[in-house]
Amino acid sequence: MKLFMIISMLFVFALGITLLWREGLLKNTVHFIFAALFMACAVILRACLFDFESNDYLMFLQPWTDYFRANGGFRAVGESVGNYNLPYLYFLALFSYINIDELYLIKLLSVTFDVLLAWSCVKLASLFERGRLRLIVCFFAVFLCPTVVLNGAYWGQCDSIYAFFAVLSIYLALSDRPVDAMIAITASFAFKLQAVFVMPIFFVFLVAKKINWKHLFVFPLTYLILMFPALFAGRKLWDTLMLYVSQAGTVGDAMNYNAPSLTSMFSWGDGAEMWSKLLIIAAFAFMLGVFAFAIIGRKNLNKRLMFGMAVLLAIAIPYLLPHMHDRYFFVAGMLCIVLAVTDMRFGLMPVFAELASLHCYYAYFSRYYLVPPRLGGVLMLITLLLAITYIEINYKNSKNYENYS
């Protein structure tokens, strides 16, 4: 097991350095040394956390992997196993064949995508920032972000997977690669339902002609391809299509599940059901408002403005919705880092977002709130308002550029 850990961490180190090198960010010797040192620290930190077994691992991930091991591995993906979508279960089925503790395999998978997530954030940031040092800082701000480290290496969660594809999809769309962007956002959705917090930005891309209607057909085609292994193993097509719908009934009826959202700021009492419906309406109304803004100002939709709208939607939708969980602002936090790196005036934005989420992580593991839960909601509200400010500034800049032209 020690040999496996050493090889795994060397792989993660090499992957990170290789990606930075391929982006042309390590040509300077000082930058290379800086990156190597921080990469080594990030890898060692994660290695120290690998032995922890969370309740989620013990109650769900381990039993699911054991089920695959006892029922023929990939043959069992045709059966109803767990409540994660199938692409992630394919990995658990694969791990069932390997004579290594699945705890380490599951965490290695998440940590590998931590690296890829950091790289995707660098790619997105590179659309607005060319400075090598800033892009390196972006990479390590993501890779060493406390919630990213804890999510995969400690908790054993897989949010970095869907987040990687979500961030990559935004980069690809803004880079005029619509088919690739649709494939990426479909993969994000196929791994985690929380991709829906990012997916609305594709309407804005549609308005801005970054994608067109025919590209939307890539989504169902890609989704079916990702479901094919399970279909081949005997799973019914209807079951694969309705998996997220069936999960909706397991969310629970509490207004807040340890999330730094609006619902953390108030006591809802006996009217929780009514307020829940009103907040869902509010979230949809906010999204439609963003869509209306995009339509009205479509002539001024430059890359920065569209990126700002993606950040805003990723924050606002889970902020307004009821029944949210502690990890639902994961993508929003990563996008805030990209925004701050590319516009230093908003340097505090990812700090507020991270503190809001981190205090929820602390409460989950310690079963104790270090600060009142509503503080997380306040910090995330400030982050949301900063996102609106970013959009306002860039909209005015685009209008001024239009008038000057």
C-alpha cells in the first residue's frame, strides 16, 4: 500500500507539472521551481489525508464497490446500484477488479480530477489573462483551495469531476468550440446533477451565437453514449434517463442542509413548505432575469460579460434554492478564483466564497458550527453582489467601447 501511495502521488505530481509545462507556464526557471515546490506540498498534504474514512465512504462508496466485486464487476452496472449516476459507478465497477483498498482508488480518482480542475481553471483564465505567474497562481489557488483538498483527499467526494467538465465547457464555448463545449457540459451533468447550476449559461451562449440550436442535439447523443455501458449490461433505458428524477424524492424537506445559502439566514418555522415553493420560483425568476438581460444586451455580450454571468448563475441558483447541501457551491468557488485572478479588484471574492463553504465543511465533520450558520449565507450574499458588480462594470465597458467605435 505504501508503494501504491508513492506511485500515486508521483503520478499526480507529474500530471500537474506536465499540464503547466504544456501551457508554456514553466519556461522560466523560477516559475518551474515555484510550481514544483507548491505541487510537492499539495501532493504531500493530500497523501496525509488518504487514510481517513468518512461516513459517506463507509455507508455508500465502500458498499457499492463491494457489491460490484461480489456481482461480476461491470456486469452489475446493469442493476440498480447506489444513487450516483452511472459514469461514476463505472469507476467503482473498475475498482472492484483491483486488489487495492478502494478507499485509496476512490480518492486517487478525485485527486486526479483536482489537477484537471485546476488546469481547466487556468485554461478559462487564459482567455482574459496572459501573465504566466498569474496563471500559475490560478492553478495552485484551485489545487490548494481548502475545500478542494478536503472534498477529494479527505472526504472522498467526487465534486472535482463534474466541476472540471463544467469549467471546461465554459472555456470551450468562449473559445468558439461549441461541439466540444456541449460534450463537456453533458459529461458534467452525467456525473452530477449539480451541473444544472452551470448549464443555464448555455442559453446566454446561444443568444451570443457561441453555440446554435443544432449543437443542442449533441447533449442527448453524448448522454446516451455515456449511458451505453449500463444499457449493454442490461439496464433499462428509461431507468438511466429518469435516475435524477427518482433522486429528487430523496433530497429531503429541510430548508437547508448545511449550505451557505439564503435559507441559512432565517428560521422558516411552519411555513417552510410555502417558502420552499416561493424560493424555487425566485431562483427561476432570477435565471430568467439573467436571460432577459442577455437578450436585451446581446450586442454587448463579450467574453468577460458572459463569464461574469456564468459566475453569477453558479452562485445565485443554489443560493436561492431550498434544500441545498454544503458542497453545492463547489463550482461557484472555482469560478470565483478565476474571476479574481483575471481582475484583481475582486480579489476578496473567492475568499468570501471559500470561507462560506469551509465553515459548512467544518460543521459537517465536527458536528459543530464554529460560527452561526447565517454567517455563511451573508458571506455568499456578498460574493453574489460582487458578481453583479463585475457584470455591471463589464457591461458599462462594453457599452463605452461600442459608443467609441
